[in-house]
Amino acid sequence: MFNKESERYLSDDHRKNGDQAFESAFSNQGPEFESAFQEEKAEKRHFFLTFVLPLILLSVSWMSVFLSWRYKPIILYLAVIVACFVLAIILFRMGQKRGRFLFTAIVLALIGLSFFATLGGSVYRGAMKKYRLIQQVSQSELDEEKPDSDDPKDYEDKSAIYNWTEEDFENLKPKVDTLRSIIESHGKGNYVEMESSGLKVRYDRGDGNEYIDLSFVKDEKGRFVYDGGTATYPLDGVTEVDNYSSNWTEEQINSLRTKDQAYLGPITSLSEVVREHPQAKGAWRSIKVHSSGIMHKSVDLDYTDQNSPIKKAQLLRLSFEYNEKKKDYYLSYNSVDRGHW
């Protein structure tokens, strides 16, 4: 028993002495171990800077290349690659000191190559854009060769928005403009009918006061071409009244002169009539274009009042033709003289 206690105490002493010896050994070699630790830490840092980071820069630069081939703006990707290239140069110098000259040199070269690959992507994208445009034009030319459908519903859209101006209508050229080109500019017509003389297309503003009627016939290729039309507009300066009451006197009616009655006196102008009679049962202005391209402008006024005590005023309708030289409309038709409209 005594021997066992001695062994236990001896073993404790031995352990204590061993710990002291271990600590003494490390305390005596402390600077060497600290220096080794610092060197290992520096080596890891340089490994990251001269191996891992260059790989990251290389990945970023080539990712920019692939993105530049599909998305814009190219200047953004070039800026990223230039930044990667500058950092790679710095890392290249560090790699020279750490013995990784060849690796960093390869990375630097690949990043530089990515710059030119991005420029190539820009050229490729531009070339593809031109190619697609050529393909579209070619397809459009093929479509132009196809004959137009004879189904009026293919050209009709009752809910289409009216977007015509008077200048648009006057600029249409018979035998030149096609139904396709007009639909591209103004959409489908609100009302379309197929008649024996050809296709009739109406564009209506929706209020019944302004609308355009176009006629189309097929050419030798089976395409509908513009063949003339009529544009109708409200007349400025005249107010339409539903329950119109005539203020015409018989003397005023008798003084009306058409261009065929010029020998009786001056031809009546529209401005004279509107000044004396600014209200009417109906008033509209028209522009008609013949298939030959001749344009005719006219104004129609309806002063009919069946309750008028003056018989001539009970059915009074006037038409005026535009005089380009005098810049005014002049009376060309008087229902009282003809006895009919």
C-alpha cells in the first residue's frame, strides 16, 4: 500500500516536471515559432493574391465577354475588363516576386484577350442585327409578292382609332399606294365592303362628321392599290341646326348665280352665303380624288325648310367648287334652278 502511494506521488511529480519542461522548451523557442507562423500567414496571403484572385479576375473578365455578346451596353463590360486588367498587372508584379511569373502572365494575357473578344462581340452583334434586318426585308419582299385576300374582314376593325389628317388624304397617290401601306400607316378600316368595282374602305372618326372613303382595285400581282376616294369634313363657319328655320328671302334666292350664269352677274361665293346664313340644316366639305389623280374640292349646304312660307326655300340646296386662284368656293349648283338635288 505504501508503495502504491509512492508511485502515485512520483507519477504526479513526474507529470509536473514534464509540463514545466515542455513550457520551458517552447518559451525558449518562442521567436522561432512566431516567425514561422507569420511566414505561413504571409504565404497564404500571397497565395490568395497571386493565385486565387487572378482566377477571380479572369472569371469576371470572361463572364463580361459572354454577357457583352448578348446584352448592352458594351462600354460597361469593357470598363470591367480594363479594371480587371489593371489589377492583374499589379498581381503580375507580385507573382514575379513569389515565383508565379508564368501563371500570372497567362492570366494577364487571357484577360487582355477578353478585351478584344468583347469588341468582337460588338461587331458580331452588329452583323447579326444587319443580317436579321436583311432577312426581314427579304421576307417583306416575299410577302409583297403574295396576292391580297378578297375577304373584307381581313382589312376591317370596327374599333380602330381614326388617325387621319387632311394632308394625309391629299398625299395619297392613285395606282401607287397600296392597301397594305395604308394599313401600316393608319390601321385597318372601320367599315370594309367588297363591291363589283373593287374594295371600299371607310375610316370614320366616329361622330358622323368626318370620314374617309377609299376605293381599291387589284393590280396584275393581285394586290389592292388605291384607286381614288372621298374625304368628308365639317364646314367651319356654319352651324348645323336640327330644327332649322330658313331666314332666306326670295330676293336672296333669286340673286344666287352659278358659274353657268356668270353672264347674269357675279358668281356667288361661299363666303357671301355663310356671312348672311351661318346656320343650315346640313353642311359639309368634301375632297374627291379621281383614279387619275385629279383632285376636286367642294362644299355642300342644305338650307331646306319645308315649313318656310317661301316656296323656293322649302327645298334649297347649294353646292360650291373651290377656285384655287381666288382661294374661295363659288356656287356651282342651285337646287332651285334645277328643281332637284
